[in-house]
Amino acid sequence: MGHSISGVGVLDKAVLILETSVDGASLAELVERTQLPRATAHRLAQALEQHRLLVRDAQGRWRPGPRLGELANEAPDVLLTAAEPILAMLRDQTGESAQLYLRRADDRICVAAAERSSGLRDTVPIGAVLPMTAGSAAQILLAWEPPEAVLPLLPRAKFTARILAEVRKRGWASSVAEREAGVASVSSPVRDRTGRVIAAVSVSGPIERLTRRPGERHAMAVVRAGQRLSGL
């Protein structure tokens, strides 16, 4: 390992171990990826495991531990804070209800929303749990996932692997009467600083207004909203 990033060498090495373990890593893989001495990598991984920052999976490989999520949940949610004005802007630009969704296992949860003040609208309350097998937001949350996270859901899904490939190519998704009869939607990804998709931002409303090709009408605005929320 080269010079210390923070000036505290052991901290830099511990963070390197955590980053290397995101997708799972054996001791040999930790050593190869970090270029740390075997004894150092093993000692740091064990120490991080004691603090529940790493855990061992069934194959004995280290992976991120539950304490990381606990610490994240205890911190102010920057994404939700930023989402409120951006969803309101998206609602005003499109004239449709806007939502932000996160994936939780085989469901997606609406964590923020901006509703139309009048007229027909697709009301999705904050906290609503919706399936990962229908709707443009579900397509977004699955399109960039590895096959093992997608394949178990496809037999029950209203969309196909080919549709998810198209979503990846164009950068947004649309649906017409997938989740609910009479409702159309358009969604785009929200990414973290590494480019990983962490959320989906959407607009939804009656097909009568969005038409059966809702992307032609609203994709650009939704994509821009996703870009504004990305990298926070």
C-alpha cells in the first residue's frame, strides 16, 4: 500500500479492507486486492469482524457487517433531505405525482413523495410497500443488479430480462398498467458516488394524461431529477 490517504495508516488499511469486502473476499483475495501483508490483512479483518463491521458468509468469506447499516441508519439521510425539493420540482414540471423508491429485499418502499394538489393522481403514500415485479421503478431497481438478484424475480415479473437490458441501454424505464390498471409511470436511477444504483425516482399518473408512451413525455425531466439526486 502506498502513502496514507488520511495520515492514519491503520485507518486507511481498515477502510481498504472494508472496500475490498463489498462483494465478498477470502483472506487470499484480501491480500491480492489490497497488497497488504497476509498477517496484516488477517488481523484487520478479524478486528473489523469483532466490531460487526465485517461478517463471514457460509463460504467463510468476509462481507460487510450489520453495524455498517446500523451506523448509516443513525445518521441524517442526505438523500431524503435532498429529495423533497427535487420531487416537488419534478411534480411541478410534469404535472404528475413524483416518488422516490428504495429496494428492500423483494419489495420497494416509497420513501419520499410529492403529490398533485388536485385532479386525478396516482397517490403512493410514504412508507407504501410495492412489489419488485411490476412498475417502472422496479425495473430501474433491478436493471443494474447482478443476475443472481434478478433471476428469482423474473418468473413473477410483468417485465422481462430483455426489457431490463433496454432500460440499462437508454437509462430510464416506463410502464403502462403494470402495477395498477389505468396507471402509467416513468422512472430513472439515482446513483451513489461510485455509480451504483441506490434508488429510483418516478412520476406516475393516469394513462389518459401520460399516454401509453409516457417516456416520450416525461423521461427527460425524470432523468434530470435522478441526476440531481445522484452522487450525494
